[in-house]
Amino acid sequence: MSTDAPTGEGAEIIAFLDANIILEGKAPADLPWDEILNDGTIHALVVPQVMTEIDSKKRDGRLGPHARAFNRLIAPVLESGQPVVLREAEPRVELSLGTCNRISWDDYDELDPADGDSRLVAEALNARNVVSDRCVVVSHDIKPLAYAKGRGMQVHKVSDGWLRPIEPSPHDKEVQRLKQRLRDFETDEPTFEIEVEIEMLDGQPLTVFAFEDLDDDQGEELKLKIQAEYPRVQQNRDRFSMGPFDYDSSYGSRYDTYLRKGLPEFVSRFADKMQSMFNQRHLAVSVKNVGPVRADHLVIEVETAGGWLNDRLVFFSPHGPIPPAPRTGLSPFSPNIRDLIPARVNRHEFNFTQEPQRSEEMVATCEDLRSRAEFYWNGFIGISHVTRALEITVKITAANLRGVITETFRFEKRQVEMSVADVVDLETLQFKADFPLKLTLEGAMSEERFWEQIEWDKGGADDDDDD
């Protein structure tokens, strides 16, 4: 099935790619684009439905690497707003993200909004800033092409030459599985597979940001703005007072400590805090017992050089530290008995003996890690801009393991110099640039117990600090 798209020198077409082109096809730059257009430019667009399908496969055993590779490929579009050039030679191919208007499903009787192929066609029909007679839906599947053709769109069914080589047959896979199982039974100690993955902004090298310190005038202006936002609370003592607990005699000294220590300390470290905010990334560490022998008294150590580990996203607010408030009334502390008794850890579960709490190391132990069981930690890493590379080292010891297994993962870094004013409006104290984990923060805040997923950095002197 070929297209009726414009041809000839200088021709341009908009190609809406189906998810199977990305997940099952060759690398986008290596695809035979000249099957669609010989000369001219192909603007390849990926609509939201297709990105949803690609993202859903990031953890898939077979398709995951291809889904993550494509995300790294298209990520620069989000930063620059410009398409990624896949190919300079004729035809020139540019890759970008497509956007669409709100879809009125009542106008499409044959399309089901719950069906992925239907959504692909509907989003292509409602794409913004495209010329309809230059649009073509590109897929290896018949169903979305039939929907598009029924709506008068041009279509192109790709040949098998667009696809990756056929994977081994089930028989060959079974033979390889049995051979591996035989090798596993020939050992008397556990065998591990280690993976470390950092969410990249734009692939390797890892992008980190370095912020210049505020100058004296900027620092003084910032301090005054924050102080104006949190003025001293005026307390009243009059004849209607009900007792000593209506007036906090310690409040004045505690607020003075805030002005003298907490606020100036926050302002002096403002650039450092923005670096921490913009240099946090998702980090996943996996250690899987891939052999038939269980691991007894397993200890997993994860160390970083050039960063810190944390179990939650740390949020640094440009509004600065919140000052102490007057204490009124009695606030009796009634601890929950369940918080005082450590939770019992099953012998097959992991227990952190050193928590990942903005630390360079974390340690997890398991009394008995069964065959095919896995340690999986999905947390956050704050990356320093000082060192040339980020290194993450995983060390494994076990009672029935000879020696220590050590594997180091090295990530080269690319430093980008910025000023605080590039990312924070110093007049309103609001972020004016999106930090990398903004979507993670917004997603956590939409949930009922969001405060348990975010570590809110106070940024100043402790409320009880009376020095």
C-alpha cells in the first residue's frame, strides 16, 4: 500500500508514525524513508497516543530498550522546541512531537476512544499546524491504516524492511534456556545480574547545571523579599487572656534567630539549593539472583562518587525557610505504638541497615534471597556538578558467595553554566523554568498522601534553635 503524497524536488509531507514503527522497527535514522518520499522533506510526528504506548513499554523485557532509546532520541525536542534531524540526505527527515486539538468523538462514529488505533487516527485528524493534504499515516498494521483511509487520509503500509530481524524461534529460545539452566546447576553459589539506570534529559553525557552565586545586591534584595513575606507575628496579652499558654515568650528570640541565622544561611546557599533542585534525577538499581542457588545473608551496598542518594524527591522552595510561629496551648505528644515497634521483616524481604537519606551510600540486607528474586530500588540521585563523572558502585556479599562482587557504572557529565535568574523570578520568587523532576512533583501532589513522597527542605535554622 503506497502513499499518494506529493513527490518531486522540494516536496514536504507530514508522516504520523504508529507505535509499531518505533517499537518493532529499526533505529529511526536507519529506516528506508525513501519508500515514502524520494526527494524533499518528511516531517515525522509522534502524537500523544503513540508516546503513551511507547512509555508503557519502557519496562518490557523485549521492547523496553527500544522504548527508552526512543525517549532519549526525542527528548531534545522538549528542551529546544525544534525537531530532531534523523537524516540530512534526500529525503530529509525531521522528528518531532505532534499536538492535537480536543477531539469531538461524536463526529467519529466508527472510532472508539478506548482503542489505541482509533485514537492515533483521531489525533492525526485533529493535529495542530499541519496541512491535511500533506498528511500520511505510517504503520505496519492494517487496522489503523483502514481507519485512516476511511476518513480520507493518505496512508503507507511499511514493508518488512522497516522491521528488525526476526527473533529466535520458540524452539531456539527453549534450547538456549535449557543450556543456561544447565550452566546454572553447575555452580554452587548464587549468580547475580546488576543494572543501574539514570533517567537522562538528552542521553549521554549526563547534563548537570552549575549556578553562579547571587551577588551582594541580589542576596540582600532576596532576603528582604522573604522577610516581607514572613513578617514577625504580633502577640497580644490583655485582660481576656486565658492563661500563660496564650502567649509564647520564646517566640521573639526564636524569630530573631531566624533573621540572624536561618534566613541569611538560606540566601547564602541559594545557588547551591537550585543546583540540588535541578540536578536531581530518577535512579533505579536492580540486583537479581539469576542462578538456581539462593543467596544467604545477602548484603548489597550502593555507593556514589559525585552525588547523593535519597528515597524521596527533595524540594527546595525559592520562597525560603518558614520562620518559627508562636506556640499556643498544650500540644501533647501521643506516639503511635506501631511507630515505636520496628516492622517485622520477612527472611525473604530486604531491610535497609543504612537508609538512602541524602547520603553517598545505602546498605540493604536480606536473610534469604531466592533464585530469580530481585532487589529493586527506585529512588532519586542528586548529582554534583563538581566532579567530571558520576560513578555508582554496587557491592554484593553473601554467606555462600566467594569474595565480593563489585560493579561500577560510570556516567560522563556535561556541565551547563546558568544564573539563578535564568530559572527563578527574583521578583515573585516563582520558578520560571521547569526543573527536570517537575512532573514527578506534580504527580505526587495529586495523590492523597503526597507529603510522604516529597522531602520538603526547610532551608533554615531549626524552630527550636535559640543560639
